[in-house]
Amino acid sequence: MLRYLRSHVKAIMIAVIALFVVSCFAGYGLYSRSGRGSGGQRDYAVAEVNGKDIMRSDIEKGTTQLAEQMGSAREITSADIPFMRKAVLDSTAIEAELEKEIKNRKIEVTDEEIDEAYTNIMDSYPTREEFKAYIERSGVTEAQLKSDIKKQISQKKIVDAIAAEIKVSDDEARKFYNSARTLLYKEPAGFKINMATFKSNEAAKAAKKALDSGEGWDKVIELHKADIMSSTPYNKPVLIGEERMINSLAALKDLPLNTISPVTPVTDTTSYIAIKRSKEAEKQLSYNEVSADVVSLIRNQKAQGKQQQFYKELLSRAKIKILDPEIFPSVVSADVKSEVKSEDKQ
């Protein structure tokens, strides 16, 4: 994978943008507020984007987070680091151009949108105390975080506007369905099941007790929604193939139909309860049953292509000047190389 990274900087740059520039609320920010370099090292400008200094500390922090997002940090070698730094620099340049787009398009973000996103971030932590501790460790204020949220929402609105322009005809969707129906649009043999996963074993036991006493599924789920991680409405059971009934789901294999399962552990602290509603044979789904999914898939593929082209256009607009070519790959673009050489002559 990393050999591919070294030979496909531009393609990886697109993935970086998807991860960092328009990945709303997956975590707070790609870059922390920069200061001195870690470990007592001198921090200095390694590049310029549109005349603005890009500090080495920002590049290294972004490179570290990219390695974490890739999920294969132990495979990364010293030879890969310059390419990852370049990807982060490209991401920074595109973000700068996105800011111009936001102003040019007069993108607006309401206080309600910011507050909702801020609440979603808080809710992603087990407790408000853990969220507060994270903010304190990060060294950011609520105002700074909300400012970054506003920027992320603005960026996402631009990307959403690009996707909204895409049209998928019925003929195109049917053609795709016919070519992929045996691969993508078959339901395996299995069981329709209602399931609710709880944040604690105690909550799962309380919900099961209510169900055993005759309370309806939806009513119990509503009463315990604060303790539920995920659930299915009673009239919308999910299909689980028999081949998936292993590990924690193995208890469902021999569960009688229309019987409430025991409280079944998923982890040390989480558990689920379920009802096996019906047995289902393998089924070829018709176009009418999956047309919305087909259209969505095609639209998403087209959107990705348009977004990538948009990012490339933004990158081509940015004025990037490499100040320290030693920390970036030797395969930087020809225009950047020539700029570095011309400065060396001066």
C-alpha cells in the first residue's frame, strides 16, 4: 500500500481531502493551533500557500493524524513520510482555496446548525465530563471549536452543492441493475430480526423484563432510548444471513421464532436483545425494490468523481511555494521544482 502511496501522490491527496478537509465532526480539526515544535525542536516555515507560511509543526501534526487514519502506521517507513507530508500540504492548499469559494458563493451557516453539530460532537463522548476533558487536553476553547465547525459546515455545503447537480436517468439505473443484480442485489437466506443493542447490561436486562411482561417492542425501545446504541423499529426488522450468525450473534441461530432472546453480551459492557421474526429464503431483489439504492450508488460514484475534479481545480489555483524541499518528496510538481530552482539562483 505504501509503495502505491509513493508513486501516486495525487491520488492519495484526494483521499486526504476526503478525510481532513470535508470530514465533518469525525474529530476536532486536522491542525492544532501551532506553536513551538515538539521535543524542543525549532519550528519554522517549510512552505507557503498563497503567501501564508505553513509551519513544520502543522505539517508533522497532519502527517501523524494521516498515519492514524490510514490504520496501518506500523507499515509506514521513513521513505513514506515525505509523501505524506506533501499530501498534507496539498490538503492545506485546497482548504485555503475552499475558503475563497465559501466567500465567493456567499455560503452561510446558521447558529442553529453550529449548535446542533456541537451537540453531536459532545454526544459522541460517553459523558460530558469526558468531552470537557478532551477539550482541555486539546487546548482549545468552545469558541474556537465552534469556529472550526462553522468552517467545516461551509465546506460540506459546497461539496453537497456539487453532488446536488448530478442526475441519474432511469435507463442508466436499470442498466446498472441488470449488470450487477446477481452480485449486489440478492438477499441471502436468513432471518428477519428485530434487535436493540444497549450501552449497559443493566439497561438490557430492564428492557427484556419489560418485554417479557408484555410491553410492546417499540414502546420499550422508546422508554430506554437513552441507553440504546442502535435498534430497529418493530415493523422494520433487518435480515441477518445465517452465515453471519457467529460469535456474539451465534445465540440467534437456534432462537425460536417470535421469542425474545436472552440478554446477550457483545462486549464486557454492552449487550443486545432480539426477536427472530421470520425465516427467509434466498431472494433475487427486483429493480423496483432496490431502485432507490441503485440511483444512490450511481449518484455517489458520480459525486466522488466530480468532487475529485473540483479538488484538483482548487489545488491548481493555489500558489504553493516549497521553502524546505528536503522534507517533501523529490517528485514534487514541475512548477514547484522550477520555483525552488529559481530561488536557489537568486
